[in-house]
Amino acid sequence: MDDNLTQQADEVEALSAIYGDEWCVLDEASRTYCIAVTDGQTKPTWKVCLQILLPADYPSDATPLFELNAPWLKDTERYSLSESLDQLCCENAGECVLYLLVERIREFLVDKSNAQQRKEEASMGSPSSSSDIQYAIDLAMKESADSQLFDELPVIQHGDPITDRRSTFQAHLVTPIVTTEQVKRVLRKLYENKKIANATHNISAYRICGESSDSMIQDCDDDGETAAGGRLLHLLQILDARNVLVVVSRWYGGILLGPDRFKHINNAARNVLQYAGFIETKESKSSKEKTGTGKTKNWKKGK
């Protein structure tokens, strides 16, 4: 039982580091938690509140108890999503699965959002052939202008290393990034550094503003560290960081770190993002609150 409680504490700490304010402790004594999961858009269309209770014998002999709360969720969708989460728990019996549950819900919401977008685009009808030609010309001209305007790469900023049990983590940040071609060029430039190129993992994620203010080009790469890229991208999403590429290098020291490795990846990224101005400092936040521009988020317990 002590081992289960230790694993639970490590998992909760890792999730708190990954999701920040989105992760909420409802009752620490009964090990009840809550997280609002969205479709990852700048202005989320769909949101589900996942409430979780961890039994004392989780993860060794039990799975988490969960409840899905969303007014728009139809019975058929709720059943289908619940079945998917139950199957995920069965497939990973004996292991910590909370992160997997959250990201499975996010995948469901992203698919729903994409389906709605395709439906809206279809209802608008296809453009005329002349419009297609003009669009292709405009796009070609824009890409040509972009390649000339951003021929020189932005400066690569390197964060302070974090070392734990002989493993070292270091984040690298580049901004502004405005095209996916720039992402490729920056990564090639970064890997010219032999130390970085020889890292055990180079986890990366980027977000680029699209043509409209609501569209976002984003992607990530685990580089062999399962699910690490998705967690890094999620950090950029919750911070609403735009036109930025973050790479976290890990040099493995021979000792398994368990969930702590995700905490260090997240903290390394957070540190370099804060240094670059993507995260408010306590001083700037306090200043905003004094002038009445700060925002307060209140969590409510799910039904």
C-alpha cells in the first residue's frame, strides 16, 4: 500500500507540473482530483471536466474511478468515451494511467472539433476555379516573401540545465518562428552542436499562428521518450505561447527516474519560456492585480 501511495504522489506531482492550474485537488485526504480537458484550440470549442478518485490499491491492484462532466455530451458519446477510458485502464493494468486518460479525452475532443470544422467548411461550398487559381498565386507569393524575409534564423536561447540522479535536462527556445520550414532549419542548426545531437532524447514542440487569429499550426516529437512531446506541446497550449519552438534535451545517466523525468522536462521548458517572457513573473502579475487587469480562476467541484 505504501508503494501505491508513493506512486500516486509522484504521479499527481508530475501532472501538476504538466497541466499547471488546469489540474485541481478537490480533496487530498480522499485522493480526489479534477481537470478540465479542452480540444487545445486558442478558443476551445469543447471541454470535458474529468473527476478522478484514486483507490488506496491503485495502481497495483485497482484502476482509477472517474466521472465525465460536460452538459453537451450525449449519452452515446459519454458511453463511447467511458468505454475507451476503461479499455485504456485494462491495457495498462498495474501502471499509472492518469496522463493517458486525460490525453485520450483530449484526442476525442480534437477529433470532434475537426469534424465540426470539416462540416462547416463543406456547408460553405467550394470556391470557384478562378478563386482557386488566385489563392494558389497568393500563397506562392506569400511563401516566397516569407523565405526571403526570414532567411536568417532567430537566436537560439539555452536554458539552465537541471540534473537529477546523473540525468541532465536542458531546454532550448527559438522565437519568432513563423513557418514550418524555419522549424526544420532551426533543428538542423541545433543538431550541429555535437553535445545536443548526442543527447538521449531531444523532445520538441512548436506553435505557429496560422492565417487567421483562431488557427494554429502545431506539432511535437517525442524522440523516443513516449508521450513527452505531447506534454511539451500541451504546456505551450496552456500558456498560449505562439510562434515559438521549444526543444528539451535529456542526457540519460543510467538511473531510471520514473514520472520525475516528465517533471524535469516540463520545468526545464517552463524556465526558458519564463526567461523569454512567455510566463508572467510574480512581480508583473502583482502589478496587473493592483491595476485591476489580473484574472482570477475559480474551480468548482464537479457534480
